[in-house]
Amino acid sequence: MPRFPLVPALAVALAGPALGACGTRAEPPPRRDCRAFLWAKPDPGVELRVVGSWNGWASPGAALLPYGSDGWRVLPLLLPAGEYGYRMVQGGQSALDPHAPLSAYQGEQEVSLLIVPSCEVPAIQVDSVEASQGGQASIKGTFLAAASGAALDPASVSASEAGGAPIRAAQASADGRFTFSLEGLSRGKHTLRIEATDEAGIEAEPAQASVWVDPAADSWADGVLYQIMIDRYRGDGGAALSPPPALAARAGGTLDGVRAEIEKGTFASLGVTALWLSPVYVNPTEARIGRDGHPSESYHGYWPVDLRAVDPKIGGDSALRAVIASAHAHGLRLILDIVPNHLYETNPRYQEHQGDGWFNDGPSQCICGAPGCDWGTHIQTCWFAPYLPDVRWQRPGALSLAAEDARFWVESFGLDGVRIDAVPMMPRAATRRIVHALRGAQSPRGSVFSIGEVFTGPGAAGLDSIRYFLGPDGLDAAFDFPLMWAIRDAFGADRAGFDAVESALVLKEEALAGSGSLLGLMIDNHDTSRFLSDAEGLGNVDPWVSAPPQPSEQSLYARQAMALALTFSLPGLPVLYYGDEIALAGANDPDNRRVMPGADTLSPAQQSVLATVQRMGALRRCFPALRTGARRPLTTLKKRWAFVRDAGDGLPVLALFSKEAQPSTVPVPGAPPGDYLDAFTGAPVHLGEGAEVPIDPLSFKILLPAQHPCP
């Protein structure tokens, strides 16, 4: 598609050049450009028009004009600042603009969305952020003058971190360019607010620049994500918790408990590079009857009463700031779970707008899964529970308000991203609007990460559902539920062979090739039974009647260790749900949310699984092959499987798995030849032509090149 300067544009000056000293012409400052251009490439000879809210949706609308000789057409628009809906009209039929990333609603109809910024005040654009060894960093940017305003006052450019003194730009000039040269930055994330004024004293819209010094991982694809349900993890100071008095009651976990484990080195020992915290909103104190017919408290955080405050029961705002500061100081990124789909019934927003169209209430209100309210037909309008009003996204303002809520958390607390709850229960317009707002919250692009819960079943249909929400204008990442089900079937309950997992991987690799999208790799989460109990055949028992005990059967722990080793060996983002690393048992919700046991209570089998995760975390951190290397299968059988990861650095890594009942061998045809070491035992393995690697029953091997620099 042709690229016309949109917002902002550096080279376009709407005013004529000014006279400089001695009558010479001075270059005008770079200015904000708030023009908009709609593009299309219809079939030859077809008339294409646009109808929009800027003229009351009047027909026949404005015709797009020819642009160049390759069939493109364009409609230039100069509109006041604001949001505008529009649709493309061809042959009497209207449709969304396929080149527009955002959409909104005109009544019940989805329309493309155009957001026009204001050019009445200056703005600051961050062009680049670069960090180097030794705590040094450089931030470069451009001051964009108002459409009819003055140039930059070079002396006004400053940057400041929360609680810190302002830093003056190392270089700044009237042409709008500025540079900050930073030194002596401590390890962690530094978010700087950049401010400036023009020569007339008009303040520019500020910008935020994010600088990372020595992060635990350079990118999300290089990392490992650890999911924490705050109430069930640790108490203040890292104290181990007692089980709650009832399955769905509060256990007393706090944000300070998370902070203590960060500083204890718990996450570093697992190779974890980022934390995902359950929702921290203020939630109700009263218990309600849950979907299972039993009383439940809001220990999980998914019943928002106040969408912009941290629940004092887990520590309040100050505790969240403390845990984020500690995470960043240890090189860890941190994301929060956000819940835009619904509110709790006492939330002031619902109290103010009940019955006026802001929510899917009234005569058509129904509870998801109830008779006449199936999930498939009503997924975007049904309520999770009678006390959780569902947002009606067709209501004007609903999309922008959800985006503002999400941006509030990122900007106010310096978060690194969000996990978005219940993505399929909202139209794609909602997640795209949220992601758009978050990407504008910090620079450079990619500073704020978004990963969505697109809960699906197995196979191609599940993968298609996930793909629908991904992309450059959508979510950065989603959780790989189809692969999770395949792993549980093959590694856990033995309902399928390794060939089913290989098929799921190939399907995903083909579907996402070249997209840049990232999928989270997990074996369970807070909405499924625990892997261990599913492997034992007790994942679906009623925990209110008889919750599955922590098993003693060693083979179950071997299966969990194998499954976790696999997630650390595959392309993607490994995700550990708290307790996975110690093979915590549990049936479905709420039994899958047991308190995290104290380290002194672990059985030898649990300690063995923990050691496996710690070793795999260290290997993934050290070997580029396990983070970015291409994956190539070597052998795929129902009970034996091998693949290689190779980053082209001469340090390939082989992963081998066996479910055989007896000792066997795994053929590795096409494996890079040479001398290897077993990553867990240190035993040497030579791979030559026709090599077969001995392997124990129900076990795995990770083979590393004998000559490698890693511990």
C-alpha cells in the first residue's frame, strides 16, 4: 500500500518558511500533521466511495481519487481532532476498510475507525532508544511543533524518572531534534517522561521512553513467563500459606509475598524472565455462589469493583509499586492480568449505567452456558455469573474507556504489559483498541507486551481462533491451548502418541510462519485441572466431594518433568503456572488453585521435577538454539520422538523423549554429527551416521555439544 505521511510526520510543514536573520529563509520546524488518508485498491473501473460520521453518514459519500498508475485510490481528509467511523461503499454494498486496524460501532454495525489527533499543541516523538553495557543509554527524539505554533525552545527539553530530578537533554536544537545521553543507570527498567515547550511557552504533549538495562531476557521470545495467583502464592515476607478454610475462600497471599520471592532468587533459579500477576483490582469482600453452585470469594481478582485501584487485601497501590520495582531491579518484566469483559455489580460504572445500554442487561440478559444461552451463540453477550455485568461494546465510548483503563495501569505503575482475560468474549475491536492504546503509552514500539487468553479446544479450529486475534494490529501473543491439549494427551494421560504433538507443532509452524506472533507454551493453567491430576485420571473429579491427593506414583512425576522439559525445548514462550515446577496436584477450578507449598514440605519426587525445571531454565537462558533456533524433527513415533534446535551458531541442541515401558533407542537420522553430552547426567554421546541414542523408559534426554560454554 502506498505510504502517505500520517500522524505524526516529520517532513511536512503546513506553514510557509519563516524569514531568518538578514532576510534569509530559515528552515521551518517539523510540525504535527493531522491530515488523514484513506486508501483502497478496488477492481479496475469500479467506483469506490466512503460514507462517514464526519458528514452524518450521508450518501452517496465521497469518491476516492486515483493515485499513481497501479490502481490505488485515496481520499484525503482534514478533520477536527476526534474519532470518526466510516465504511467503504461499492456497488451499493458497504464494508469495513481492510487497511484500517481499528473499528468501532455505529449502532449495531461495526465500522472502521479513524482517530485524528489534535495539531493545536506540540507533541514529542521518541525516535530511538538504545542501551549499552555499563548502564549507558541514548534517547533520540523530535519535537513536533503545533500546526501554526512556534519552534522548540531547546533549553526546555528535559526527562525525568518517577521521583528523580529532571535531566537536561545533551543536545537539543530549534530544528526539533534532541538527544539524551544517560550514564550510570542501575539494572532494571527506567521509564522517563520527556517534556518540552515551544518558544512561545506552550507545553508539548509529553512522551514516555522505556530503557532496559541488563534485562533477564532481551525479548519476550527469549524469556520464560511465570503465572502467579497472588492470594494462593505467598504471604508477607514470603511466608508459606495455610490452605484456605474452604476451597474458594481467601488464603491470604499478598504482593509482598511475591516481592520476597523475587529477592530470594526463586524466579532466577527457574530461568524465569517475566512475571504474570493475577488481577489486582479492588474486589468485593462477600462470598457469592459460583458457577459450580458453591460459595466463592473473590480471591482470584476477576470481579472488579474499582478498575483503577489495587485491592488493600493484597497490599494496595504501594505494594504493587514495590513488587514492580523489585522485579525490574532483578531484570524481570512484569505484566498484569486485566479484565475488560465484565465488572462486579457494585462497580460504580455499572451502578451509573445499569439499564442504559452500557451493558448486556435487560430482557436479553443470560448466563453463559445456561439453557438457551449457549457459549457459541451468546459468547459476546452472556454473563459469567448473575453478579458480573457484561460490557456492551456497541455502546459509544465503551471501547475508548477500556483502552484508557488499560493504559492507566501501564502508565501509572510502569508495567511491561498485560494479559487480557476472556478475549473471545469480546469483539476483536475491543482487544485491538486496547493494544493500540498500550503501544502508544511507551516508546519504543514493543515496550508494552500484550498476551491474550483465547481459550480454545484442540486442533486446527482452535488455532484459527487464536490467529484471528493476533497480528501487527492485534495481540502480540496468545496462549497455545491446542498444543497444551496435545501435550496433556501424549505426555500425561497417554490418550495419544508423540506423533499427535508433532502434528500440532507442524500445524502451528505453518500457520504462523513469518507472522512474528508468539504463543505461550504451557501444560495447564488456572482454568484447567492440573497436569499431574489429569495424568492420574482425576482431573475431572468433583473437588468439593473428594479432591485428588498429591500422588505417590513416581511415573506421574516423570511425565510432568518430560512435559515441562518439552515446553522449554520448543520455539515460543514457556509459561509456568505457579506450582508446575513442583508438580502440584489439583482437579478443576478452584482445586487447581491450591496454595503454594513451602519448600520444606516437598517430596523427593517433587524436588526432582523442580530440579528438572531449574536445569531447563538454565539451558534455555544459555543456549540460543533453545530460544531462537529452527526446529527440525528427527524421529516421530507414537512412543519415541526426537527433534533438533539449531541457531546456526555451531551449538545445536537435541531433545529426545520416550514412553516405552522398556529401555530402548531413539534413531536420530540427520542429526548434526559430533560429540555430545547428556545435559542432566554429563554422560558422553557420539552421534554419527545411523546413530541411535539409548534412552530409559518414560524419560527424556537433552543433548548438548560436548564443547560448549555453558555451565
